[in-house]
Amino acid sequence: MERTKKPITKVAVVSMMLSAIIFFGSCKKNGDDPTRVQDSTALTTNSATAALATTAGTKYTVNLAGLRNDGGHAYKIGYPLSKSGDSNEQPTVSTLRLFENGVELKPPHSVHQDIRDYGKGRFSHWGTTLIFSASDNSNPMNNGRKYTYTLDGSTGGSTTAPVAPTAPAQTAPTSTAGLMGYAMVNGTTTGGAGGSSVTVTTLAALKAAVGDNTKRIVYVSGTITGSGGEPVYVLSNKSIIGKPGAVIQGVSLYIFTVSNIIIQDIRFKNYVKDAAVMIKDQTHHVWVDHCEFSTDRNHGWDYWGKDISITRAADYVTVSWSKFHDTNLSVLISGGIAGHESDIGHLHVTMHHNFWYNVSEREPDMNYGSVHVFNNYHLNNTGYSLGARAAGNVRTDNEYFSNCAKPISTNLAGDPPGYFSGVNTNIYLNCGKNDITTAISNWLPGYSYTSVLDPAANVPALVQAGSGPRTTN
């Protein structure tokens, strides 16, 4: 009996010690705080140690059709795993190992915000979901690689590669290049990347280059002129990029029922019909970047078209680093309220680091949608700048309003109001009062953007220096 009792006592003591270690380790980690950056060096070292025990087990394939972007570099499966993983109470309990083309990704147990902001193979098995990033921060839905995982701590026959400790990521200064916002959510926007290239100098050549189903990069050289409202229909998988000094005048780009369009470095002038860029009819994943839009304020409100129009259930659009000036009606998101209820659940739009000046209103104005505006500069505008109607949500972050009559409004022509969040993050210099008739909301966009968010006080200098077409590209 004595020999039997002693091993039991030892096991009990060891179990108590292990429980204490796990308990204090969990307390030290403070759970999964999505705003906290973990020590990736420690996580990598632990993962490398765990990799020494490589046993065969069941290997599962990540169904890429079930992925969706979770913000930044993070991608999330849209179906539950058969085994539960980490939680706030047990933040490192998961034994899931993830592989990219057979090579193990690390570190596991990563904070979700770190996966979004830094990526580089970080992943998390949280509850019954998997959130991960590719080793080089490419899009796992189209980078051609196979992603597999095991749930029992084994390699499932995959190989492992040594991983060097990495230093904590540093926040980089704002760049005026690179896609950010809703155009990279639920997929991404690559335009004509990977296709052939052509340079056009005439309206006929432009129409031909963008009007077929071939993936293509179209460079615009010189000035292309239309009749004022000349329509140019743009089909999917196109990049329209201006060479230095490129102008498109008197032309409206019609982007209807298509996807994956990039427009960069173009000066748009004097568009009479609809809008210079018309994004409509369930079009999705469009990026307008480093462009300039202008008409004049001498012809009356109904003469010129709008700068950009995003309507009829269009979705996942980013407008960045562009100039809008000397016009009355700038950017419209959704074209009506009654009869346009199909817009509900769509119209996800990001507008950042843009410069509006000498404009009457709509910077932008929206119905029904989910719109994120950050680090935009609004100067000398005579009507309302930002408008929200029909229960739509607008999040503002570090906007700068100077000499604007009414920076923010939900009280627009008797229409049902929308909602704003983040209004206290902005700077209002020599402005009239906001006219907000609804409770301030707490809505946030479904992606991470803190790594590119600039202080509001820096916005005028940054935006004036960096917005509009670039002189070299």
C-alpha cells in the first residue's frame, strides 16, 4: 500500500504545480486584447520548441472559397473548425499547426490585431475559427498556395522550417502608396496587374482598351477629350493609370456590374453627365487613388455632373489621396432613398487622405451605406461637408475641417437621418456647428487602420503635399 500511495501523491503535487504555472501564465498574458502587440520573439521560440515533436496526424485543407478578409493582412475562414482552440481563459491551449505549401507558419496564438497589422504568417485558432496571414502578406485566396492544418499538434506529414526570432514591428510613417480600406475587404483590388500594358492617347483607343474582358493596364498619355458627357464603359480587371500630366476631360467612366478596377493619377475635368467616375449596379472592389476632380462653380448646380457617384448596391470601394475642388456636388454614395432599399447591406466605402476645397457639399453624402472617412482635409466649403441619411453609418477619424459652414450633418432636406461615430476625433477650425440629430453611434469599419492613421493636426500638411496625381509613376 505504501508503494501505491507515493506515486499518487507525487502525481497530485505535480498536477498542482502545473495548474499554478498555467494559471499565473494566463494572468500574465491578460487574454486576447486585440489592440495589444505581443512579444513575437517569445511566441516563435515556443513554436520552434514544439516543432521538435513531429508525429503523423490528420491533415486538413483550408477551403479558400470559405475565406474572407478580416482586415489588413488577416484572413478568416467562414466555417467552424471541428475542435475549439484558444479563449480569454486559455489563450495558448490550441494545438493547431498551420502550413503554407507544407512549410509551417508561425507564430501561433497571435493577437488578432497583430495578424491584421503585421501578418507574416501570424495566426490564431480562436474558438472554432482560424484567422491567419500569408508568409509574405499576399492574399491567400489568389496567391496560388495550399494551406493545410492539423489539430492534434502533429505535422500531418508536412515539413517544418526553422524560424528566426523577429523583432517587434515598428510603426512606419504614412505612405501615399498602397491600398487601404474597404477595397481590400472580402477580396482585394488588383486591377489589371499581371495583364498586358497599353498606352492610349485618344478617346477611341481608351474605349477599346478598357471595353473588353481582357486583364489590362491602360496608361493614359496627354489629354483625352470627350463631348462633355462622353461615356466610356470600363469592364473588369482593368487599371487606368495616368502618365505625368494626363487629363481626361468631358468624359464619364461608367463602371457598371463589374469588379476589380483601379484608377490612378488622372486629372478629370468638366464632366457634364452623371459623374466623372460612375460606380454602379453591384460593381465591387474599385480603388480610385491620387486623382484630381474639378469643374467650376459658375454654371449652376445642375450643369456639371458629380465627381464620383457610388450607387445601386455597389460595394467595397476605396478613394484615397485625391483632390476635389471648384464644384458644387462632389461625391454621392447611393442615389436615392425611397425605392433604393436594395442598397442596405452594401455601399461599403473608405475615403482617406483626400483634399476637398472650394466645394459646396457632399464630401461625401451617403444613404444606407457604411462609410469610413479618415484623415481628409475639408477647406472653404460653403454647405455641409459630410452628410448621413437613411440610417447609414459614417465613421470619422482625425478629419480636419477649416472654414467650413457645416462640417457634419444628419439633417438634410427632410430625409431620414443617418448616424455618425468618431466626431470628437476631428479638428474644426473657424467652422460652423455640426447639425447632428441622432445619437452618436459606436460603429467601426471591419478592418484595421490604426497603422496608417495620422494625427488630425498633421492632416493639412500631409494631404496638401501628397494628394492628387503624382509627377512620377
